[in-house]
Amino acid sequence: MSTFAEFLINGISLGSIYALIALGFVVIFRATEVVNFAHASLLLAGGYVTAVLHDELGFWPALLAGVAGAAVVGAAVEFFVMRRHRGADHSVLAIVTIGVDILLATELTRRIGTDILSLGDPWGDSVVTVGGVTVAETRIAALLAAGLLITAFLLAFRYTSWGVAMRAAAENQETAALMGIRLGRVSIGAWAVAGGLAAVAALFLTVFPTPGLERATSLAALKAFPAAILGGLDSTTGALVGGLLVGVTESLATGYQGDLAFLGRGIGDLAPYLVMVAVLLIRPAGLFGTKELARV
Amino acid sequence: MSETLARSGLRVGSPAVYGGAAACLVLLVLPFYLDRFWLQAGLFAMAAALGAIGINLLTGATGQLSMGHAFFLAVGAYGYCAFAGDGADGLAGLGLPGWLAAVLAVALSGLAGGVFSPIAGRLRGAYLGIATLALIFIGQHVLFNAHDLTGGYNGRAVPPLSLFGLTFDDTELLVAQVPFGAVEKLWYLGLILLLGGVLFARGVLRGRPGRAMNAIRDHRIAAGVMGIPVARYRAAVFVLSSMYAGLAGVLLALVFQRTVPEYFGMALSLEYLAMIVIGGLGSVAGAVAGGVFVSLLPQLLNRYSDALPLVSAPGTGGIAPGEAARYLYGAAVVAVVLFLPGGLARLAARRPGKPGSGKGPKNPTHTPTTNEPSGEAR
């Protein structure tokens, strides 16, 4: 039972990280209707900046620099690439982000090489045991940080003028523009926020028990895609639920993979995608996504 | 018929016909002069072109984003091995004749696409793109784990193809004093397959199905109202695209002579998307051009890495040729959409003397988004 509780807590913690990434993905989609396939590379960029700077600056300033770095990369992608394409077909824009992803990912994996970089986090591999349930400190920190950031984000989304502008732009771009909302700012803001959230997620994807930042980290980050999709691409609630669902499934499938040996090794990495396919078969717009209604 | 000919710009005596004939002749005599490296590179380009035609039918002409193309290539490649293998290496094999195995492998790819059609027929846009991402990971999982069928991490050897008593392996055959090995023989097979693939895809795109596909891409609801069975068309295009991928997979397997699971990863799917964007969405010629560009680029850089600035041999610390190629085609994707919507195909069509000939179907980048109802956009 206590192992199950451990898997569950680890899963929720992992899921909150996925939710953080998926949230950024959804924010970009809502603000600009562009699916950002370069999201995993943004995350890798944030993690890389933190990893390079933590020796000189110390951990917390380096983390801030990583967040800022990823936000700048996100904003730069928006400003130099996406903005030039505004008005183009959305599937073409999605392919443009794939081009950006190829560029960013090649550069970052070349820099990282075969190294495994530490991000210099203060938690190390210490664990906390409560009532027979042992959980790594990093997992608790991840849960707290993700919870805090998500709450802050949702509050800002609801109550600040930035959030109102963003929601208005998501509702109807033309009307929002006519009401004096500067779509360019909304969209660059969305990309920057998404980058920042991804950088925090990068930290928690690479701390104990994972060895550190490596090439494969972007593969782990990719699991936020099924999270965002199965929740529904245009729903922030969906991103959270999807993230948790994916995290818990992955954690349980990895934890019990001894019992699932007939499915082959590494079934945990596959579980998020299988859950996504199952959900999409029943609900093609995801759990919380807006069903498309079109007027002809 | 005459309208079709006129539209394609193919009139007897026009420069395009002479140019095409000359190009065909050059392609036919190349194996007599080029060495193994170039022929192999050319064969990779042909396989890539076939695969790119497939994904261009799906993503370019019908507007269905697919990130799972590599999966269907893998089905084709491994399907061929499994049908043609004789089980001598301890891996499952039916021992069928090579040509039958190749046909069955292509059919199997189509079947795999058909199995996915409950999803492919219902999801659109980004949802479909990410759902097809699942195929890649499922495919990789199976390839690494189904050891008896795929050989696991080390992959499996590809049995040579034999057709009409001619075996496409390295037993040398003297043709006009030139020894023909596997690549020389496969070169002609590749040319025939590519020609067939191009003609078939052009036929599909220029006829009724092509118009229906473009209508679905440009406005799904309007297409449905006009009586196009949208869901059935989408599923059918998905199957057809998978079969093209399967054929490309078989050809690749024959050239590689060994299939390894790592090759069929996500990077390959992204490469195919890059090909069709660079070449031109929705156009067959564009798919071929893009396929040749993206698949030849790393090999050229690799070959001439000594002579090129900034590029150095792999493992020496600088930018390896493979990475340099990825930088180039990643940038090409972004640049093409920025500066050359319609890709290389439109560049060719824009030549002076043919003003606005509009070769290839209208590109989706030119669809004014303001005409779309807001619901259609997501």
C-alpha cells in the first residue's frame, strides 16, 4: 500500500510538472491559435541556461536567469518568426514551429553533447519519510512550486488586465484588436510566459531521481503534448487535469512495470500516449476542450 | 484531356518536354558513371521523395498534419523483412518471394493506416498532429521490444529482392563492361517506383479525388455540404499516404540492407514535414524536390566536410555534417514559409514566360484566414 502511495505522490508531482509545461502550450494556443511544437526546445533552452550559470551565480540567480532566458527565447521566436507569419494558415504556422524546433534542438543538443548537466539544485537526493511513505524532497518541491506557479498564473489570467487581454484575444482576435488590445503584445507575452514556465519545469524534470539535463530531457518534455491534448487544447483546466493524468499514469506504469513485463520494457514512457489515444477515441476534442461548433 | 495537358504545360515540342526527356536520359545512364556513394545517395533521395509524396497528399493537399510518417516507413521496412525473411537468423519470417513480400509490406502499411483511421478520420489540425505523435512512440516501443520480429536494438538484415529472376544483391552483373552491384540494379527499380508514384499521385491530385481533398483542406464544412464524404476521404488519404510511406520504407530497407529501429524516430517524421514545406505543400513535384534536397544535404555535407568552412568531421568538436544539415533545413523551413510560400515548386512555376501558371494546387498559405469561420480555425 505504501508503495502505491509513493507511486501516486510521485505521479502527482510529475504530473504537476507536465501541467506546467502543458499550461504554457495552451496559453500560446489560446493567444495565437498556433500549436507550438518547439515547446520542448524552449524547455531545454531554459534548463541549459540554468545548468551553465549555476556554478558562477549560485542556484537561485541561475534559475531566474534560466527562466528569463527561456522567456527571451520564446519572445524572440514570436517576434522574429511567428509575427512575420501572422494571418497564415494555422497548420502552416505549426510546421514553422517545427522548423524552429529543429533549429533550437540541434543547437542545444550539440552544446549538451553526451554530457549530463547538473542544475545545482539545493535538494540533492535527500528524502522525507512520513508514515512509512518515502518521497524525495525534490518531488515535494516540484509539487509546491508547480502548485504555486499555476495558482499565480490562473489568478493573473483571471484578474489582471493582461489576463483579460489574453482571454479577449483568445475569444475573438479581430474584436479584441478593435477594442484596442494589442495582439502583438498579447502574443509575445504568451510566448514569454510559456518559456518561463517551461524553464521551471526543466528544473524539476532534471532533478533527482533523474540524472540531470541531457539530450533525452526534451523527450520527457514531449509528454506534455499528450497532456495538453487530452485535456483539450484550449482549456487551462484541461492542461492541469491532463498533466496530472499523464503524470500519474506514467508513474504507476513505471512503478508496476514488473507486473506489466508482457508489454515490454519502458512501458512507462509510452503510457501517456496510450492514455491520450484512448481519450481521443471517446472525446475527439479532449476532456475539457471546446467542441467545435461552426456556423456556415 | 487536352485541358489537362495544357494545364500541366506539356505540349509536344515545348522546352519542358525536351528538358524532361533529357533529365530521364541522364538518370538512366548515371549508374554507368557514378560510384557507389552517389548511387546510394540517389536511392535515399528517391525513397525520401516517395515518402514525401505520401505525406504531401495527406498534409499538403488535404491539410491533415501528420507527425507519424516515420511509423509507416517502419511498417513498410520491417514488414518487408518479416515477409521475405526465411527465418535463418532466428527472427520470424515467412520466406515469401521478394516481390510478393514488397507488395504485402506496402499493403500492411496501408492496413496500419486504416487501423488508425478511427482517429485519423475524426481529429483535425493540432489534435491529429499530436495524436499521430503517439504512433512514433508506439512504433519505437514495438521495434525495440518485439525482438522476435524486429531484432530489437540491433535491427535485422534485409533479404535481397528478386524480380523476374534478377536478384538485387551484390552479385556482380556486367552490363556494357560496367559491373552492376546492388545499388546499380536498385537504381532502376527506384526510378520505376518513383515514376509510378509520381504519376499516380498526379493522377489523384488532378482528378476528382484531388479536388475533393483540396476542398476539405480549404473548407471542410463547405466540402461536406457539396457532397464530399469528408470522413471517408480523410481516412482514405491517410491509408494512401501510409502506403506511399510503406513503399519508401521497403526501398530504404533494400538500400540500407539492414533496418534499425533508431532510424525511424521522431527526427525522421520532422524531416518529412520539412521536405514538403521546402518543396511546396500539395504539389507532387515539390515533394520530390524537397525529398531530394533534405535527404541529399547531410550526405553532401558529410562528403565535403573537409572542404567546407564551419563544418568538421563528426567527433572533432565542431559542427558535424549531420548537425549542419539540420541547421540548414530547419532554417529552410522557416525561410521558405517567410519568403517563398509555395516552396520550390512555386519557384519553378514562377519562371518568366509562364506568368501565374499556378503549377500545382493552390497553397494553403494563401488561404485568407479572414474568410474562415472562427470555429474552423481551431
